[in-house]
Amino acid sequence: MVDSLDLNILQLLQEDGSLTFTRIARKLRLNESTVRKRVMALREKGVIKKFTVIIEPSKVGFNTVAIIGVDVDPPKLLDVAQKLCDIPETRYVATSTGDHMIMTEIWARDGKELSKTISEKIGKIEGVNKICPAIILEKLKV
Amino acid sequence: MVDSLDLNILQLLQEDGSLTFTRIARKLRLNESTVRKRVMALREKGVIKKFTVIIEPSKVGFNTVAIIGVDVDPPKLLDVAQKLCDIPETRYVATSTGDHMIMTEIWARDGKELSKTISEKIGKIEGVNKICPAIILEKLKV
Amino acid sequence: MVDSLDLNILQLLQEDGSLTFTRIARKLRLNESTVRKRVMALREKGVIKKFTVIIEPSKVGFNTVAIIGVDVDPPKLLDVAQKLCDIPETRYVATSTGDHMIMTEIWARDGKELSKTISEKIGKIEGVNKICPAIILEKLKV
Amino acid sequence: MVDSLDLNILQLLQEDGSLTFTRIARKLRLNESTVRKRVMALREKGVIKKFTVIIEPSKVGFNTVAIIGVDVDPPKLLDVAQKLCDIPETRYVATSTGDHMIMTEIWARDGKELSKTISEKIGKIEGVNKICPAIILEKLKV
Amino acid sequence: MVDSLDLNILQLLQEDGSLTFTRIARKLRLNESTVRKRVMALREKGVIKKFTVIIEPSKVGFNTVAIIGVDVDPPKLLDVAQKLCDIPETRYVATSTGDHMIMTEIWARDGKELSKTISEKIGKIEGVNKICPAIILEKLKV
Amino acid sequence: MVDSLDLNILQLLQEDGSLTFTRIARKLRLNESTVRKRVMALREKGVIKKFTVIIEPSKVGFNTVAIIGVDVDPPKLLDVAQKLCDIPETRYVATSTGDHMIMTEIWARDGKELSKTISEKIGKIEGVNKICPAIILEKLKV
Amino acid sequence: MVDSLDLNILQLLQEDGSLTFTRIARKLRLNESTVRKRVMALREKGVIKKFTVIIEPSKVGFNTVAIIGVDVDPPKLLDVAQKLCDIPETRYVATSTGDHMIMTEIWARDGKELSKTISEKIGKIEGVNKICPAIILEKLKV
Amino acid sequence: MVDSLDLNILQLLQEDGSLTFTRIARKLRLNESTVRKRVMALREKGVIKKFTVIIEPSKVGFNTVAIIGVDVDPPKLLDVAQKLCDIPETRYVATSTGDHMIMTEIWARDGKELSKTISEKIGKIEGVNKICPAIILEKLKV
């Protein structure tokens, strides 16, 4: 598991993943090599899964962002989830206990493109029975 | 809007947000100052909303991750959404057209802590009528 | 009630409401004054409720078209329906036996504007309990 | 896109699609040839999809108007939607993100005829899994 | 409880409640006074709740028959059910474990009259929260 | 259609279907032959579908009364409805626009017998996809 | 935590809670005092919450067993759950992420008694909004 | 059926199934052989289905307890229910009139193991169409 020092580093990186080790060290009054070792350890242990950037979809031409619930043949649950991961249009795939056993997020240029992705990509995966999209109106916190 | 060069840079940063400008420049056969200017412009225009790290919740002690649908008094929709953003336990808040008009993600140590956050934090926001949690069983792609 | 001649005229006008009486007369091998009298009678009897044009919303800047189910306090059903008619943003209002007792169509520039119309216009009508929007992805026949 | 002059013309035509160019010109203090050119341009660009008349169904013998949600095999979504357009009984067909991925409107003489259209026309389209009709009790604004 | 002779009489009367005691006696090879005594006993013990006629609603002007699910404030369940019994428009009232805790059947001349009964009669009963009508398209067996 | 005299007779018969023509005549100040002719005409025209008795199920050993929603393959809607009529256990069959396209009422001795009727009788009809029983807790008005 | 020996003892006791320590000892080839100490430790640590008997409700006069979903005001979730525990009629109370945030099991003599418990006991708890009972038809494994 | 003495014994045993006959006898002022005979009779008649222990799942490593609704092909209802009983991971199996016709309880070590049990064990039973898990957050009364 992680200790409170790790948690402090993680919090800073979640807020700004572009902070240099030097900046983090100064903020937490540590020396830079401690931070470097900690971050490397957190990546190796899989605590940090990846560094990334959060993009505003509408500014890169994606006007229709949808969270899609996917109903599947129960024995194909993990199969379908894996195939959804392989579709480049999916940004997120998870299994869940909600109304649908798989949730995935798709970015599309408009409703027409979303319809097409649903029927020609997601819908063609064997074992998919029903697809229930919900449009994200506005993301207020990410 | 952005051009195809911007999109290439964004794609690299989404995959690995810790890439240095030099590494990005080499991969895209650009010079480092072009990359630096582009990334700064993308941040200023709000295309890049933030640099961050994706954390595996179970490795920092959060064994119960829930996507929570929140039903609200319609005139208080934006108010409630804003107050949810201010609760530190929420990792994500969005308005949506799905079964529930607000979706939020919560990380809790176990079911008991989730029950408590639901009834003592989210439930106490004025205008919240119903709370529908779905537990994330496994995140396969983020 | 209407006779088969009326039905023929109505069908032509539904397909193209800009047809002149002369053109309709020629197509149905009638004389122009018969068509004129019939159309005037159909308007007076309320068979034809109005002549109108069907617009493509995305071409006038409305990128988010939603069919909205509205749940109401039962004794305020007709009141709420009437007040929805008075909001200029609604294009259609009907009472129904579906999942929601009122259905209304809204055109908005984007998701953010739709959220605002929902919470600040529809949501503020007294007697409205819950609002369930469904985004129209593509209208294929109108 | 359209300018504010176009929007003024469109608004007049939505309220009364039988207005002559001369009447529109007078109302907007334009000359008639400007209106004519604008309307023709709006039709060519697909802003105006068609001129039509709105009919009161009960006055032409249709006592049962239903909005029908159609659940489909996901890969057949666009196919089924297209086939629904070809059924003369459908007045409207759209793909949507609501409880059902296709919405269509049907006018029938009575409940028995609606049952028949559902089971013998819509239900026989390959890929249709479930049909959920909601009866329109009263249209208050169209 | 009842014996098999009672059950035979009940079955005949369910199929045709206008059968005379003599006809029933002949069909079951009993004498008429036995049948008379049995039927009177079945009424007294509340096995037969009433003799009635089944009417075809559309032939007496009721074109819109609805089964209505009523959601109520839980402590007012029995109160509301009782008040629904007192409304002359209700033909049937039962408490149930289905999607709604009360089910009632209403006959109306058309959709407009049904809307009015819902909002002005049923909706005004204190404790009624939500009303979900389903239109009966055709009764095939009663 | 029927006139107000017919409606008066129908109302009396709905309340007590065992009234003799003489009794009805006296109550409505008609002569007995008028009543006889009217009732016969009402039966012939199908206004009165049948005379029957309403039975209290628990008093003839049926402790579990269920209203069952049946989901069907859409093209088999009328077929399935017809086959349900032929099962002796069904007391009522109707097509509807509610959550389920067919509603049927079943009387069973207990839950175990109901499970068996559902899986071995109703469930075996070709075209039946899903069966949703709701138990009637108490019938307050019939 | 527990070791594999504890798990073996627990499994035997789940299958038959009336086994004596001597019998368990013999089955697992342990001596009786080890079993006694282990079982006492399991009770003290709260691994074994209680010894009990599983009763067949219909054999003690309870013909209607219901699993009841309870919807509550979110801030009163834990309060309501606690008050449900105090009602003697409840056999089980849990908070859950399903369609309803509280699940409870009630045994009643018949539907009428269940209606009464719902409206007069559960429904009167402050903060309870909606009660959704599902009747258990048959318990096959407990 | 049982008498009030039986009911008293049953109540004591439900509260503490490890009570000896002597202890029960003393509490109810009976002699020990009466209690012994009564308990044996209650077991033989199936009133007591079994003696067992209630375990706290989290204390034996099961952090994810789910109540699972299972939708089945209607003719396979009893078959599927039987096969679910045979899966060792199920702790409870019942047929029900709720949203799902079968309810079963599963204990898993974490979400990943639950996903696997759902797709590889329950999902592979022939006749299972859909699986809807709800996570138990906390059991307050058992």
C-alpha cells in the first residue's frame, strides 16, 4: 500500500500532472530524488496507471459526448468489454452493477456520427444485445 | 479550432502526459520550440483542461468506486451540480440526458463509507431527491 | 368528416404545402375553384391546423434537439402543459400515456443551453417534478 | 449558415406557410424579389426541408395517435429506421438517446388497427425486438 | 370452503350469469331447489360477490379505456384506494405488488376526457404522487 | 349506438345482473316487454358481452391472484394473445400500451402453482420473451 | 482474519448449526477443545453473527413473503434503515445499490395484512417516499 | 400447523440457535423432553428447514456481496432456478414477482471476482438472458 507521503504526491499530480519533480519536492519540503523515486515506484506498482491530459471535446470538434450503457449476453460479458476497449472511439470502458453491465464513453462529431458508431462498431460486437446512450450535457468537474 | 499538428500532439499527451517537449518533438519530427508553443496555446485556449495522473483506486485503499445518478428538483439542477463539485469525495460531475440528470463518481473505502457519503454529504444538498449508485466492478480502459 | 377528395388534397399538401391551387387542381383533374373552396373549408373546420415549413435545426444553429418527458403533480397536469406551450423554446407539447405524462420538444444551441432551459424555464413551472430529456440523434422522416 | 433576415422569414413561414412572397415582403419591409431569392436559397441549402400542412388526426378519422419506441438489434439500427420510413403509416421517424433508440409516430383509426400495424407491419421488420407504444392524449402545441 | 358441486355451479354462472336455476339444475342433473339453495349460500358467504353484465365500452361511447397505475404516499395507501373506489369513473380498484401499488381502470370518451379525469379527479386525491395510464388496445378475453 | 334508456338498464344490470325484467321495469317505470326487447337488442348488438358472476378467488381456494405483463416478439403479438385466451387459467387477456403489450390475469392456489403456470403454460407459448407478474394484494372495487 | 481450519468449521456449521463440538471435531479429525475454542473465538470476533434456525414461513401461517424495496429521502437513509430494523415484522434489512437503496423482507399472513404493514408501519416512518414489494413465489435455496 | 408453544420455541431458536433443550425448557417453564420432542417434530414437518450460523462475509474475505436479479427464458424458469442452487457461490435462490423472476445472493472477494462469477458461472446457464446485480452496502438486520 501507499503511505501519507505518497498520497500527498498523488494529490499534487492529480491536480497538475505537469509539475516537475523539483516543484513537487519544494511544495512538500522533500528533496528531488525522493520525489523521483516515489513517483517511479508508484508507476511500477500500478498505483499511477498513466500520466495524461484532460481535453475539452468540443474544442477538438467532438460536439456529442455520450455515456453508453451496453447490455450483453451474460456469458460474453468480459469478451464484449475487452472488444470495446479495442475500438478507438471508446474513451472509457468499465463493468458495473448499474442498469447496464458495461458502461463506455464515446466522443462523436454529432448525433449522426454517434448513431453510426453505435450501429456499425459497438452494435456489431457479438454478444451485444442493447445499447443505451446518455448524452453528457456539460462536464463540470473532471 | 485545432489543426492536425495539434491533434497529433494531443494524442501523444493523452497516451503519456509525462512526455517532455523534446520527446514529442522527436516523435513528430518538429523542433522543440514549436511543440512548447503549441502546448501552451492548447492550454490557454482551454483545449487541454489539465495535466493529471490516472490512479488505481484499490491501490490507495478505495475498494468501492461508484457512479452515482442524482435526481434533483428541476429548478435546482445547476445549483446541485455546482455543490457536488465542491464535495471533495466527488471525482467527476456531469449533467446528462440519461436516467438521471446528474452523474457523479465517488471513491469510498467500503460500502459502509459509501452509504455514509450518500446520506450525509450528497443527500444533504438541498434539491436532491433520489440517489442511485452503481458500483464499478472493474475499469478496463481509462 | 372529410371525403376522399379532401383526403387527396390533404395528401398533396402534406407532401408539398407550397403547391398552388392551380397545380393541385391539375394533378387531381379538378377545377381550381373547387380546390380553393375545399382547402378553405378544411381550414375552417380545423382539419388543416396550419400551413408551415419544416426546418433542419442544425442549419439554423440548433445542434441539440431534445424530446423531453415531464413528470408533474397529477392535479397540475393541464396547467403545466399550458405553461409549457407559452415557453417560446418548446416546439411541440402533448399529453401522453407513456413513461411521462407530458412530452415536449426543445431546440437548443448546445448541451449547456439545454441544461439552462431545463433548469431555468421548464423546471421553474410550478408542479413540475422531474424532467427526462432524450436527445434526437437524427430525424429520418418528418 | 443563415443571417437574421433569413431567420425572420423562417419564423413567418413556420407560423403560416401559406404566406405569399408579397405578404412576407410587406411585413418585413423588403421587396418581393429579395424574399423569393431568400426562400429559394433556404430550400436549396436544406434549411427548409419542406412546406407542409399540420392536420388534426381525429378530424380525418384517426382516433388513436401513438408515439412508438422501437428497440432494435444494435447493428440493424439504421436499417430498421430506414424501413420504418418506408411504411406509409409512419408520420415521423427519428433515432434518439432515450429509453428506445428509435421513435416513430403512427396514426390509427382505433386501438385494434394500432395493434395490427404494430404486429403486422413494424413487428415484421427484421431486427425489431420490442415495441413500446405511448398514446398521445392531446396535442396542445404543434 | 366450497365443494365440487358449488364449483360446477360457479363455472356455469361465470360463463352465463343469466342462466335460470332450472337450466342449471338440468345441466348438472340436480333438482332446482338444490341449485337455488346453493346459489343463495354462495352469495351469503361472499363467494359470489355479485351478478353483473360485461359491457363493450366502445359500444356505449367509451373509446379510451385505461388501466392506471397510481403511486401514493405509503402511509396513505389504503386511504387513496378507498377514495378511488368512490369516484364513479373507476370500474376496478386493487392494491398490487407491481410497478405501482394501486391499479384502477377508467373508461373515458376520448383522450381529452381521460386527461381531465386524471388531473381533476384522481390527481386531486391527497396522497397521490404519480399517475401512469396504459391504454387498453383490445380486450380479447373477459 | 345506445340511448339513455339503454344506459339506465345497463347501469342496473352492472350493479345486479340477477335482476328480473319485471324488477328493472318497475324501477325504471317501463313495461316489462320493453325491458326484455331492449336487453335482447343489447346482447345481439354486442353491447352486453355476457352475463356473469364476480367470484372472490380466496373463497374458492385461489390465494395468489396475479396480473401478468407479457412481452412478446412483436410480429407474434396477436398470436400470443389468442393462445393466452385458450389457456383455462387466464381470466382476462388484453393488449395494451403499458410497460407490457399484453396483460393477463391468473388465479393460482399459491406461489408455487403460479411459478409452474408461468413457466410451463404461458412461458411455453412461442413468441413469449418475458413474463412480469404483479400480485394483487386486495381487490377493493370490481 | 480466519484460517482454513476456521473455514472448515464455518462450512459445517452453516450446513448444520446444531452439530455438537464433538461431532465437528470427529469430522475434521480435531480434538473437541480445539473446536470449542475456535467457535468461541469466531463468535467473539463477529465472524459468526448468530446461530439461528431457518423456518418455512408457510408452515407457521405466513403465506405472503415479500422482499420490499424502500425509497427514502437521501439524508434519512441510515435513519430509516435503523427504524426498519426496529419493526418486528422485518426479517432482514440491508442498504443496497440496486433499484432501491433499502431492501427489507416481510412475512405476512396474506396480501391484506401485507398492505396494512406497508401502509401503517413502513409507510409511516419519516423519510420513506416509495415502497415496492416483490412477492417471493418460492425459496429454493437458503 | 403449529401451536403457540411451538411458536415460542421457534422464536427462541431464531434468536439463538445454539440454545440447549435444557435452556429452552427453563425459559419456557417446560420440561426438557417436551422441548426435545417439539423441536424434533418441527424438523420432521419441515417447519424448521435447518439450523445454521449467520456469518459476516467481510470477515471471511468476501468484500462484495450482491443480490442478483436473473431474467430467464420463461419456459426455463424452474430449470435455471434449480441450476443456480447447484452453483456453490449462490447463498440464496428464490423465484419472485419483482423486476426479475429469480433473485440470488452471491459472495465474492471483490468486483473482479463477481464479474467472473456472473459471466462464467451464472451467465453460462442455458436460458439466462440478463443478469442485474445490486451490491449490498451494509446488512443491518439478519
